Amino acid sequence: MILVNATDMVTGIRLSFNQDVFDVLCSDVSKFPVSRAVAASSAVPVLLTPITLKNYAGSCGFTLPPKMQKTLDEQETGKRAYHYVNNLRPYLDEKETPYIHLVDGGVSDNLGLRAVLDRMYLFGDLWSALKYMKIENTHKVVFILVNAETELKRDVNLFDKIPGFGFMLASYSSIAITRYNFETVMLLRESFERWTREVQEGRCSGGQISTEPGGCGDIKFYLIEVKFDALKDEKERAYYKSLPTSFRLSDEEVDKLRQKAGEILRSSPEFQELMRDLK
């Protein structure tokens, strides 16, 4: 499953291009061009134009599922599930929100992992989510995280001159995104043990938990990270982390990035473990 995310530039809410969200808008995501979804997900504020959606809420008889409505009615504002469902509230009224203006998904969720985590909080546990998606027989869940974050040049620390506005702006966004990325990845990793337990308890129905291949307790998670920090050569790592986030990289730079990404993926211990487990 590949999620394309964008950010509502008014509310800061992450909007995923999937049918669950488009049901709220009384629309059909399969008729929405992938190119426009990608354009929205990469519409860097100021530099690129936002993508605007028309909201048709109220024209198709959509109502929130009972569990989501119950979460809203209970108004336990300290719970993540309430926060997630409450984010949908502005979109339920076409008159209040007739249009939605979208910018880069990185503003609200740079790695796209929060969409997965929020879904788990909404359903309460992974087993309930798997049943809702009708994939209860899942035995392997693989996350391939491609993180092309860059690194600011440190030579600014060699001088007592105050950095310019451009550097300060880049620093502000880079530090915030990098730290948020780390916390998101750690939160995902720390969820694996709990999710394993939830699936085993749900699928084994209180009986003996068998972790043998195909058994009721056979569930395993893999987080495969493809990022430049994995490069051992310091000069090589510095080169790739200095490449700008841009739509105008040279053909040579693009070829190098594709080749290096493949090398990082294949050398990942988690990827190698997955390949062994699939044999």
C-alpha cells in the first residue's frame, strides 16, 4: 500500500489520497489524477502553487461510522482517536468548507508514517484494523521508508558573521523536520511489540499461540530504512546529504541516487532478514 499525503494549508491537517477520506468529501479517489495528488504532496509552500479540491460533503448521504461518531460524542479530548476523528469535522459540512487548499505533505507528516499510526489509534488496535480491511490472514507487515533528508552545511560555525535569512529559514525547517522524523520512526518501532501481541491475541482467540509459519501467532514486522546515514564512507555520505531537494537534478545525479538507493536497500540488515524469511 502506497499513501500519498498532502496538508490542508488552513488547518494543518494531513489529508491522504485514499477512499476513506474521499468518502467524507463524497468523491471518488479513483477518478482523481495521480499526477495532481503527487503535485499536492510536493507543493512546497511559497515556491509552488497549492492544489485545490472541491468538497461535495452532504450530497451522498455519508455518515461517520458508529465507532468514529461515538469517539466524537464522548469528547475525550486527551485521546489520539478523538484528535484524529475531530480533524475530519471541518470537511463534513460543504457550506463551511466548500474548498480545500493543499500543500506539501511534509508540512504535517514528512515521512507519511503518521497516517498509519493514526489509523491504528482510530481503530483501537491493529487486529481491529486488519479485520476492517479484510486482511486478517496477514503474516508479514513491511515498511520501506525512503528518507532523503539533507543536511545543512556546517561551515557557518567557522565564522562569527550572523547567518543570512535563507540559511535561517532552511535551518528552521530542516531541524524541525529531522527531529520530527526521528520521533515518528521511533514511535513506529516501539509499536511493533504491541501490535504483535494484539494480532496474536485476536487471531488465536485465547488459545495456544503458535508462531510457526502459518500459525495463528505468526505475525512479524519489518522496518527497512533507506537513507544516506547508512553510507559508511564519510565523503560519499556528505555528497548525497548535500544534494538539494529539487525537481532539477542533473541526469547524472538522478542516476547516482537511484543506484545508491538500491545499494542501501540491499545492504539493509532488515531487508536481508525479510529476504531470508520469505524463502
